Amino acid sequence: MSYNERPSYGGGGGYNRRGRGGNRHDYERRGGHGHRDDFSYAETLEQRIKSIVVKFSDEQPLDPGFTPPFERVANQLFDNANQVSAIAEGFRIAVSQLPFKAPYYAALLARLYAPRPKPETAEQNGDAPPEDPPRLGRLVLEDYWKGFQTWLDKLSWPELRLSIHFFAHAAKLNLISASSLLALLQSFAAVLEEPGVSYARGSNAAFCVGEGIIRAWSILHEEHLAAIETMITSIANFSDTAATEKYLVQPMIVLHVRNAAPASSNEILESLVSALRDLTTNGVPSYNPIRELLDSKVEDVQPFELPSFLVPPDVLDMDSLSDGAETVVGDKKDDLPAYLIRLFDNTMTPDPTTSTGYTIRTLISHVTNIFEVNRKEAARLLLELPKWLERGTFKSTKPDAAKVEESEQAGPQWLLENTLIETILSMAFYLPSSPHKLIYYISLISELCKLSPTTVGPAVGKSIRKLYTSLGDGLDVEVARRFTEWFATHMSNFGYAWVWKEWIPDIALPAAHPRRAFIRRAIELEIRMSYYDRIVKSLPEQFQAPEAEALPTEAPAITFEYEDPTNPHHDVAQTILGLLRDRTKAEQVITETETLRNQLQESGDARADSVVRAITLQALLNVGSRSFSHLLNAIERYLPVLRSLVASGGEARAEVLKAVGAFWARSGQMVAIVVDKLMQYQIVEPADVVSFAFASSETSHATQWELVRAALDKANGRTRIASRRLAAIRKEEEDARAKKMVAAMDVDASESAAPATDEPTADSEAVISAKKACEVLARDQRTALAKTLECFIQRLTDPAAPRAVLEPSSWDARESWGAPEWHTWQAWCWYRHFCRAYAPYLRAYAQSLSIVSFAALPPPESDAVSALLRRTWSIAVEGGEP
Amino acid sequence: MAHVVQPLDAPSGYKDSQHRLDRQRQLEHLSKSTTLYVGNLSFYTTEEQIYELFSRCTNPEEGGGIKRIIMGLDRNTKTPCGFCFVEYYTHAEALACMRYVSGTKLDERIVRCDLDLGYADGRQFGRGKSGGQVRDEHRQDYDAGRGGWGAQTQAEKRREREELYADVGPGTVPAVGGGDWKSADAANTSTKRARSPGDEDDEDGRANPRFRGDRDEED
């Protein structure tokens, strides 16, 4: 196969041929080929059967009135009735990966309950008719259950959750007994009552219970209302246990409010509770988007009784009990409540606090998560979602002819594209971090736009405007950062065509206003991905005016201050530059710089050391300024020179960073790249970078935070690698020892001697040196974290920092805020983000850090700043209010 | 568990014809690879632009990051010829690019990523007859971001023109193109990753490669 002839993956590949025209009918016709390639080569019988199940009804057109090919597929499966395990595996794959088809699979399973035709041979031989063989559907369900138990043992929550959807639909068709389904939900509800249950475990169990109740409401509520209400109360109580943590992760922040019910966002578990309460008080909503396919109901069979079970404890908990070895700091992410951001009102996108809205939202997030491996398929499936739902759930975007008819249809007629973008963006904006990389969501939205530009484009535009408007009304800085990155990356995929002129009036806002900061940062990121002239041409004149401060007046470039012949150090700089350009050996360069320094000292320059340091570093950067590779080559070639520059310690490292900042003053990106490599080669330490970041201009706070984050991530990443290496060496040695022992035992067996006693295992040299590395890196990590905390406290308690930003009256009058207020407000938000994002690391050093850092603060009772500093820290790191 | 769709991070069927390992061993290496081949770049795209996009897939908190970028160069002119290698510290980062970046635009061209066996000296050079990539050798279309016409087409056009001008009598309007073909080649050797329109001007006015139209075709 040639380089360029890759197989196109069913629906995904080659949007060029299909997408740009962008009309829906185009991909409708192709929908059925979605999984064509999956099992295509050298297919075994087993694979063929699985694929029959998985592809069931895929050929269905967008019109939901279509009747799925039950008979045909059921007959195909009956033909292979001896392949029960393959059929059941097909069901497991389909249920756990195609959640929008859950009711379809329940209905297909029901068809497999049809009595099997008696074997012809029996009749021919005139034997007595054998007993009714067990129905195929029943065998499949029993086998499915075995897989469910495996998922249970591994606590594979997404699979468990989606299986429960399937069970609920099967119960409605009389395939599973309602009471055993209720018992299953109760087993999960029991998790919520476990003492000290983690938020991750509890919320997963809650989702299983709550979604099970919603799906099976019609068969459960009459007989089991009391039991259902008990479970709902459990979920609600569990949700309340995270009330304080919610302060940390709300996408809209109001600093002075302790427990704000945030505007325009809904916490997911709270939404589930509201949806369930809505069901119990108001009954089933008049409109149900889920296609129930109830005519497949089976009457003449005994429903399957789901066996009872206990949800096993988390594996991690078991580990931490038995394993005495050092745990890797930060290996376990915090699980915190998650918020859905609302960009549109309830008539446009479904309200997540209703059972229908909740169901549609979770369906979209499931598909988004499951198809992370193939964003093109994800986009196609998301746009095809309406075909699996009841007619009228989403407004049809078919041409006019059908429109008249559609408008008379019942149903909420939500806007599919808006719902998709709102839900996907919400996931991308989860705090402290999104489930997948931000770039996944960005690329997914791009794919949606490519598939259907005329319908997705407007939804994207509206979302951007809505988010932009909320800047300055409390949109969290980290959400704003991701919003900016999405905006710039999206534009880079679509010709940088944005209607900038809408935002011209905002140039009048104070320069520090979050909207102005957004504009600056978005343009900066666009320039990084493209080039200066290209982006300038995409902007209206008003933004190009220097007073708009929207973009630099010139393209990013170096600032080599010694280039100027009038600079007193011009000659020295030229000498060093010449040496580096000639690729003079590092040792020789060091000697030369020492000579130059001595000369300067003799001529009376008291700061000779610093001057030579700055000159040498800038000369090195100059040599490396042509490209990233040039930089890397220069750094690697002159590592000894760099080491000699920072040999004198912390002050020298700070000067190096300052020189980097000065040389690349016109390119935040290059500062970040150089600093990253200097940390990589351990010329500067992460804590130095933190100090450097806090000392730089707050006007571009996104750049500042970029540096802080890079520093902390570097420190944490190193520590984790070192700890893992240590663990690996230990395990290797243990395995070797175990092997030896087994061998020894084999030899000893004949002599019936006791196996060699466990010798006191002294650490090997490898372990000792790995341990040492861990300790050193952990110290650096602690220093970096401590430095960041110190800098934040210093920044926020600075007498010059306006304390009023914490007061409601000031917040309400924020139109009059200037740079000091906005910068302080942003610093507060970044502090909050620092605490929540790095809590797993901070916790390792919590006690010593908090003692050192908070001791000098005034008592929280009398000081609002001190109180909020401590409160944020306690909630994030210590797990509760102070 | 088998996934119902083909993941985007599977390596392609590309075989490095000059590699010594057999296919099985190559696949093993690919399953741990931290290096990506990135193709269909514009000749004008800089390493910093590449860095910006590909840093979206890094895991610094796992000890990852961009280790280095190796720009693909024309064997003869030593100027970028439209591909590069991006080397990460971890395999997961390379996979993330396959999933999220491959097939999206960089510098307004759809780039294609592929897991790579790892950079070896010499691989930075194009393997086409004329010094660039093989794909640019026989390319039939005009691609302003990749030096205009394909190398063979260029040579052919040059020949045609030379023949044409041989017949031109005095007084005919001098053609814009003729001399440019030669000077363009000279310009190629002198500038390194220049931003300015260094390549040949074209008769139909799409002269400046920085203003190329929408090129959505991934070929």
C-alpha cells in the first residue's frame, strides 16, 4: 500500500469527498457502512456473528419511523444458535459501545425468545418430541450476565452503567424481572452508604442507580415507589457530601459567595437528583425521547432473575492496604463534582435537570467518551443521534418540503447541534481537568463542523459569543484559558474567519478586562499557529491600531540588546557571539568568558559577573534563534557553558531566566520553549521559573500561568518517573529473588529442608541510587510547590492588591474596575486553580506547607483575604472547611 | 475488548524501504514509538508552528514533552521539503497526536501523522529523485505551499518553455516566466526556511504561497 492510500474507516475517513458539501442526506446514505472495516479481513464465524449483532439496524435511515430488521437479524442468529457466547459477546460490545441503541438490543434479545423450530430429525424418526429447549434469548442473557460480573469484579463503571440501561429496557420487555432489577439497583445504592466512600466510587454508583431508575421508571414506580425514594434520598445525601468541594470547581466564580448556586451551569449529580425528584413528583414527562420498541414485549416466558451481588471494594483501596511501598505522589487524580455549562435556554437545548434532558446529555457524553479513539466516527455518530431517538426530539434540518410536516410533530424540537456543542464544551471545561485532552474536544468539534458546516457552524458561533459575553461576569480563568485555546485552534482549522468586528466596541473596556485579555491571547495563539502578517490581515483595522493593544505592533522576534553598537557591552557580546557561531569548544568558551569577566572587573564594573552571564546567555539564544532545532543544538553543545553560568546558585539562575525574558520579550511562546529546555537540562529549577513567572507582567496572565504550570508539571513529572523507575527496579529484583527461591526450593525438596529463610533484603545499589534520585526530585518538587504557594500568598496579601475585589458591592460595580482590580481577581482565580489542580501533589506536603505559608497571615476571623486563602486551601487539599 | 471502530492511532501500512528490521519487529517498535512522521506540511511552515500544535498533545505531568523536531529537508537545497519528525518523551503523546492532530490543519494545510520507527541520521532528507519527497516528484497539481508544480512537471514545463522561446522572434512580449525558473532554483539554495515567496511565480497569478487558497485535499 502506498503511503497515501490509507484505508478510510467507514464513516470517518476522507471528509473531503463527503463532508464539504455538508448536507445531511449525503452521509445518511453512507451511514450503514459505519463499521464495515472492523471485522472484514479473515473473519472467523465468531467475528461474523459479533459483527451481525454490532451492526444491527445500522442501515436505518435518519427517519426514526423506520422499523429495525428484527426478523432478518434474529433469523441470522437463530441459524447460529450454537454460538451463544459469540452472540452474547456481540451484545456486550454493542451495549457498552453503542449506548444509543440500548432499547434496540433489548428488543432484538426479545426476538431471540421465539420458540425454536423443532429439529426435523426428531420428527422424522418419530421419537417423542423433546422438551422445549431453552430459548436462545435466555441463553444469551445468561451469558451476558457472566460478562457483567467480570465488569463488576473489575469495577468497569462505564460498562456497568450502560449494561444497566440495557437491563432496564429488557425488564420492560418482560425479559428480566422488575424486582431483581430493583435489587440490582439497591446493591449499587448500598455503595452510597459505605463509610468514607470516595467521590469517584460513590458518584459512579449513583449514576448506575439513578439512570437505572429513569430508564425503568415505568415498571418500577407503581410497586416500588418507597424503595425508589429511599435510593433517591441516598443519592441526594451523597451529592450533598461534596457541597463544599463544589466551590472549587464551579465554572462561574463569585469570590465573595461561599456557596453560590452558580448561574448558567448545573452540577451533574445534582441534575440527576433533580431529574429523579421531577419523576417522583410529576410522573413521566409527556415526551420521552427514548424509542421504547415495546411491541417486542415477550409474554409467555419466565423473566430472568438477575442474581444478587455485592459491589466489590475498589482495587486501589486494597492495594494501599497491602502494599507498604512508597506510593507515587499525584498518581491518583482527585474526583470532584463536574458542571455542565449552559449556553442556551431550555427551548433550544434540553434541561439537564429533567429526566429527558439528563438522559440526552449523558448519551452525548457517553458517545464522546467511548469514541475518543476515533473522533471522526464520534462526530458522525453524534450527528446521527436523532435517528435512534423518537421523532421530534430534535428539530429536523431537512429541506423545506418536510419542514411543514415536521413542525406539526410533537416533541420538544431541540437543536441537535447546539446541544452537542454545549455538552462537548462542558466536558472540555470540566475542572480541574477534562476527562480527555482538550485537543480531543477541539478536534471533535472541528469534525462536526466539517460534516455539517451549515448546521454546526452557527452553533459554534453562538457558543463562542455566549462564552465571550460571560468573560468578566465570573467565568473561571482556567475555563477562559481553554476557551481561548479552543477558539484559536478552531479558527486555525477554518481559515481564521471570525467576525471580529462584533467585538470592536469592547476595545473601549479597560485593558485588563477579561474580554480584552481574551482578545489579546486569542490573537497571540493564532499568530503562534500561523504567522503575524496572516493574522493581522484577518483583523479589522480597529484591532490593528496600536492603542487597541490587541496585538503586538511587530511580528515576534528577538531583542538582542547588545547588537546596538552604542551599547557599552557591544564588543564583548560580539566576541562571545563569534565564538559560539564558530562552534568553538565549550571549554574554550568558558575560558574566554572568564577572561572577559576579569577584564570587566578590572575596568571597574562591579556587576561584571552578571553582565557576562546575561551577554553569554543572550548570545547563545541568538545563535539558537533561527529555529527550535537550532536552539536545541546550541543548548546541547554548550551545556558546560550554561552550567558554568549558573554555578553560583539561585541568583545566577534568576538572572539567566531574566535574560531569556528580555531576549524573547516579543515572543511568549519562545520564552516558554527556552524555559522548558533549560528546565529539562537542569540549568534552572522549576522553583526559579515560578518566581520568574510571578515577577513578569500580569497583563498577560495567561502567559504567566503557562510558565507556572510548565514548572510544576516538570517537577511533578520528574518525580513520577523517578518513583516509577524505583518501583520497577524493586519489582524486577523481587521477581528475580522469587525465581531464585523457587529454584532453591526445587533443589531442597528432596532433602525436605525448609525453604531458605527470607534473608533480610538489603537494598541493592540500583535501588539505593534510584531512591536517592527520588528524594532529590521530591525535594525539588516540594520547593516548586512551596514557592508557588508563597508567591500566591505574597501576591494576594500585597498591600497594593485591592481587597475590595472580595466584596459584593465592588464586584457588582466591576464596570469601574481597572488593572489592579482585574489582575487581583485573576490572581485569586489562579490561586483557586493551583489548589484544585495540584491538590494530589500538595497533599503530600500539606502539613509543612500550610504551617510555613499560613502562619504569618492575620487570623482569618478578622481578615477576608486570609480567610479565603485558607478556606480555598483547606477545601482543596485538606478535604473540608477549615 | 475489540472496539466497534478502528482507532485512529493505529500505524499505517507504510514500510520504510530502507529499514533493516522485518515487518514484525517494526510493528513491535511502533507499539512503543515516541516519534511521529508528519506529512503534507507547507515548505514554509516553521518548527515553532509545529511545536505549538504538537505541544497540545504533551503530558508534562507524566514526564513527557516535545523532545525534538527534525525538519525534513530537500537533499540538494537543504531547505524544508514538506515533512518532519516530532519526537516526544512518551509513546502516549505520539498516540494522542494520531488521534487528535492527524487530519487537522497546521498552517492551513491538513497534515497527516504516522507513528515512526524513530529518527535515524539521513532520514531528514527527501528521497525523491530531485531532492524533495517522492510524492512531490510526480505530483500533477499545482501546490503553492510545496514549491508549485511537482518536480517532474516542473522539469517538463521548463523544457517546453525553452523550446517555445527558441522560436520566439524579436519584438514579442517577453514572458514573465522564463527567466524565473532558473532564478527560483538559485533562490532555493540561498534561503533557509524563508518566509518570503522564494519559489517560482506562476502564470495564473497565484504567486505568493502565503496566500494559497483553501487546500483541503489530503493526498
